[in-house]
Amino acid sequence: MQPEHLHFGGGSSATILHPWVAVGMLVAIVLIFVLPREKAITPFLLAFFTIPVVQVVVLGGVHFTMHQILIFAVLARMAASGRGGRFVGGFNALDRVAVLCALSGFIIFSTQWMETQATIKCLGDLVITLGGYLAVRFLIPDRETLRRSLKVLALICVIQGLCMVSEQFTAQNVFAFAGGPWPDYRNGHIRAQGAMGGLYAGTMAGALIPLFLWLWTEAKSGLAASAGIAGATAMVFVSHASTCWLTFGGSLLGLCVWPLRRQMRLIRWGIVATLVGLHLVMHGPVWSLIEKVDLTGGSSSYHRYMLVDNCIRHFSNWWLIGYRYYASWGFDMWDLCNQFVATALGGGLVTLVLFIMIYSRSFGLIGRAGKQVEGDRHQEWLLWCLGSALFGYVVASFGINYMVYLTMCFFTLLVCVSVATFEATRLAEVKVETIDDSHPASVPNLVGA
């Protein structure tokens, strides 16, 4: 049965704000306004990923989470900064798709329910999906800030990793004082939670591993990168969840394909051919492979398979404006632990296509930029690590819906793609201009003509 607090209008009826959280929020907001733009990402990310989602301020019956308030603070600074130079490289194709996806989800979900409480909830989601993307896009203007952002995420993984490891020995969550979830037990194993919840924390950490490996190759970043790798790896394994482990494995698999980066077109078509072949010879549909994935011995892989299966079989129900009665499809079908299914049922086919386009545009930007800087292994390695992290997110999407923490980490990754590809393209153009200037067109010798 769907938990009562997940219904529209549910949740706390009064403000829940721990004094230490209030102090941390005040410090973070002040720093967001007073620090230089390229350094304001530090307090934003630190506060965002260490405050449990249950910390809310209730005004007039409307819940404002600390995460929404942080985003409002960044948007206020962005509005005060003027129009010039808000987004590095201008508003690119990836930005447009991300914005359209957020707006499409908001419009279709509101139309689907036509209820005041649903619209209020949808507005709150829009703050995260649209406001959060624009906030991070504003706060990361260049490659140096990209590197700083990854250092901050490494610090977050160290903090969360240490706290989650301690849960394995004490069975107590350090963040419980601020409403952090208590450790969960599954098949005799403790699933550590941290501030974000074990499934979300472990999945985020698994996707970040490739970026920390790139950071390790940067000057004066080795210590932060090593600490981030250790913390993120600990988060993955103490979460004791198949989705987290698969995300971790998917990210590393992406890195392992680095020697074959020139043959990616062949690999992509090979994957498609393999899936089609399996679909033709298997007794069940190819997506029934999801049912067979159980790395921990206690995974709800059958539930995840049924989500995909029901979504495909009930296409006529949701393709136009989504579908609100999916809980009637079977046992626990209310639990949309698949980002593709959640997007489809909440926003219809249009929003699902736009969501998939976010990935296609991101991989496209990385591929084109990689060709332009071919031979520059340092630039190529950054782009490849970004692509590996994105692939980890694709794998994770089949076992989890993003919610607030994974959504913000995803946006940070997308913005890093925009910044890295823009600077790689600009560097390639500068090299071309330099070569042209050093080899001026020959002037005909007219002497004696």
C-alpha cells in the first residue's frame, strides 16, 4: 500500500527545522550571495547534499524544503547579476531540452490531475527540475569551477561515506537528529542510509566514480580525488543495494571501453543487435532480463521488471497525458522505482522523449567535442569520464527514480558536460586559428614576371 505521506497534501503539518540545520542554511545562503560566482557552488552543494529532505518550512499549508530554499537563493543571485554571461557558451541544445522536459512534465502532470494539491506539488517539483538546473548552470561557468565542484562532491562523499560506514557498526544514523532515515535491514544486512537514504546515496556515489578518477589526473587534486573515490566506494557497498552496485559497475564498464573509443558506433549497433536477437530467442521479452538481476540476494528485481512490462503493455493509457491509476496494475505498482517509467506515467510520451533526448544530446555533445580534440588525451579523458558517469546514470534509471538528490547530481553532471564540451570546442578552434596564422597563404613571386 502506498504510504500515506506520499499523497498530495500529505507530509508534515508544521515546520520541521532543527537549529543546526537552520544555522547551516543561514551560513550557506549568506555565502551564496557574498562569495564570487565561481566559488558559490561550494556552500550550495555542501548544504544541498547534507540536509535531509524532511527538513521543511510550512507557510500557509505549503511545504518549502531546504533544497528549494537554496535554489531560490541562487536564482535570486542570478536575477541580480544581469543578463550578460549567465550561461557559459550561451543557451545550448542540451539546455533547451532540459528546460522543455521540466516544463512538459509540469504542464502534463497538472493537466492529468486537475487538482489544487497536485498543482502545488507540481510547482514544488518544478523548482527542483527547472530552477535546480538553471541554478547549477549559473554556478558553474568554467572548467576551474567544474573542478571545484567535483572536489566538493568528493568531500560530500567522504562525509557521507564515513557516516554510512559507522551505521554498519552502530546501527544508528548520524543524521537521525535532523530526520535522516534509520538504517534499513534486508536479508540480515544493514542498508546504511546517511542523509540522503542508502539507495540514492549509493547510486549517486557509483555514478561519480569516473569523475573522481579524472580529478585524480588534475594538478593539486590527487588528495581530494583519492578521498572521493574511497568515500564513494564505501557509500556504494554499505548501501547494500543492487541498483547502487550496478551503477558502480556501469560507470566502471564505461571507463573500461576507453581503448575502444574510436569504435563506439560499432559497439552501439552491436548492443542494439544483441538486444533484438535476445528478444527474438528468449521465452519472455528482452526487458525480462531485469527480473534476473539480483546482486545482493534481496533485490526487488521482479517488481522492477513488472513496472517496465506494465508500462509497455499499457501504452495506450499513458502516452497522451500520463496515467494516474497505475497502482491498479498490480502489487506495489505505486512504487515507481524506474525513472523512465516514472517520467512516462507522470508526463506522457512527450516528456519521456524529451528525457531520453537529454541523454542523447549529452552523449552527442561529448562525441562531437571528442572528435574535435582528438589526440589531446587530457581533454579526451575528461569527456570520456563524463560519458561514463552518464552511462552509470542510464543503468541506474532502470532501478530507481531520481528524487531530489539524484536529480541535482544529474543536473551537475549535465552542466559539467556543457562546460567541458564548450571549452574543448573553443580550444580546438583556437588551435586551428593558431595553425592558420603560423602558415600564411603563400604570396606569388612576381619578380621578373
